[in-house]
Amino acid sequence: MDLVVNMQYMKLDNKFDGTSYNDEAYFKDKFDSYSINTQNTSVFEFGGTHSLTYGFDASLNKQKATDVYGRPDRSRPKSKGYDAGIFIQDEYAINPYLTLTPVLRWSYYNRKPTTDNNDKFGLVSRSDSKVTPGITLTLSPSKQLSFYASVQTGYRPPFLDELYTSIEYPEFGMYSVVLPNPDLKPEESINVEIGVNGDYKSLFSDSDRFVFHANVFRDRVKNLINAGATGDMDFTDDGDMILYYSIDNVGKALKTGFEASADYYPGNADFHLSYGYLHAEDKNTGEKIPGLTPMQATLRAGYTYKPWNVNGWYRMRLFKGGKSNLETARNSGEYKQLGGFATHTLGLTWKPQIKDWADFTLTFSVDNITNKKFRYLNGGYGVGRSYRAWLSATF
């Protein structure tokens, strides 16, 4: 027996204040999430060593919003989401060099609006389930190096926001309106991946460690969930333009790409570098899917003062520009090209320990320290300079 149980509760309270443009453009929303996952691993011998892992997970998400008068608001209508799954995986070590890992999962989801005016806004309940198998073959010529090939099926239900959210973002001379899509279907995918993992100690000195990972993948997706402009446009009584956005399914999509990461720990210092390339194509039209970042990279460097167990670090994130979700003109079918950008973060992490009781991690960071203005390819605006602090504990 090797039983693990995780439980989590999360609460978010947000507000949107656009009253400088529109006296009605104000709402508060609340989000609560409860989740649990349980798994056990049993190890036994039968023609080799089997590490059989099995368990279940479940979650309940609830959200609601109120308008400027404190009444229920359709920007984020009162709704609930249930998710559950049962899984089993057998890591079968045929010999010290070859491991076969089949996996099987059953997933279920249910999304339900719980307001009194669902019919008025076209909000409907959705539920479905899916069985997703997969298999991975791993070849390990040594303890430090392994190669793998896998075929996995995936299933991603739509979130509550993707189904029900309807928000107006007023700006001078223009309104952007996000429409709900209660007919959104879950994503279903088949992913083929080939990769390599390495973990070497004492590579260049007695105390260093070098860890790396690289993989190439080909992901065929049915009903890819993707945000974009609807192509519709209206005008307010004052002549301001109204543009509409929604989240829709791309019937058949193909995503191919490459990922690589490396971590190096020479004594008290630590370095991390990662890179990702993605090409996403609509198989019905042969066109590149707009709004997805084609390349991104992360560089992180830190140093730990061990007497205090404090790590100071710097992180840079790079995003390549490309074809956005924003059309150059209504129904033109041509999309704006947005430029690439980089953000810089400074942080400090402290890890105090209370022996035989708890390990704590306290982090403070300043994100986007240059206060750079940028826009993601999905049309969303980036956040300016911000300050964050968070605490976690393991008992």
C-alpha cells in the first residue's frame, strides 16, 4: 500500500469597474473550488516488476456575479461544474532497460447554470463522459538516461467561463463584448510523442546536477476550443463600435511542436532554460489557427543563501509575435500581426522549516518590472507591473 490523498479548496473574489465609461459597467464575481484526488500504488512481481497505480479524482466549482445594484448578473451567471475521473496505470518494468506503461481513464463532466433566467440568455446544462486509453514505451540504457515513445488520447471539457460568461469591456469609441457559447463541445485528441530525459549528478564538479528533457509531438484534436472574434459588429446610439468575441470549436486541428528544458545546479546557484515551438493548423481549411503563440522561452537564474535558506532569482519570459485573433476589418478573414515581447521578474523565496512538523515556502515577486505594454495573440492585454506574495506549507 502507498496511499496518497490530496484535498484542496480555492476561493477567488474579483471585481470589474468600468463605470468611468458606463455607469452600469460594474460587477463582482465569486469563485469557489473544492477538489479531491486519491490514488494508491501496489508493487508486485509477475514476469517483471509492476507498479500499479489506481484511484479517482473529483471536483466541484461554483461561481456567481452581481451587478452594480447587487443583483445577479449574467456577466458570470450563477453556475456549477462537476468533474470526476477514475484511472489505472501499470508501470511494467520488463527488465532494467525496458518499461511498458499502459494507462486507462474514464472522465465525466457536468456544467449547469443555476440562475432563474437561463432560457432568456440561452444557457443550458451540458454533460458527457469519455474513456481515454494510452500507452508509453520507455528505453533506459542507464539510470541517468531514458528515451520514450507514447500514444495518448485526451479529453478536455469546457470550463464554466467558456460556456456561460458574457462580459462587456467598454473603451473610448469602442465596446468589446464576450459572448457565451453554451453549445461548446469538449476537446478530444490523439497525441503521439517521442522524447528523452536525463538526470546527471557530479557532471562537472562533485556537487553539481544537470537535468534535461526534450520531446517532439503531433497532436490531432477534434473540436479544439479556441477564442476569437465572431465577425459581427454593431454600433451604440452614440456611434461607438461594438465588436463581438466568443469561444468556439475548431472541428479538426493538428498541432505539432517541439519542447525542451534544462536545469543546472552548480552548488548554491540554479539555472533553468526552456523553449517551446508550436504550429497549429485548421485541417478543414489548411490555414494556421490564429491566436496561438508559435514560440516561447523562459530563462531563470537564482542563488540560494543556505544559512537562511533564501533564494533570490530573476526570470525572463519571451513570446514570439504572430497571427492574432484580431481581424484587420470586419469579416475580412485577415488577422493582425502582433509583435513579440519579453517580461522580466525579480523574486525572493524563503523556505523555513519546523523540524518534524512542517515545511513552509514564502515567495515575494515583482512581475513585469519594466511595466511593458503588450498584447497576447488571443487579443488579451498583458498586466503591467505587479506585486505578488504567496505562502505554501507541507505538513
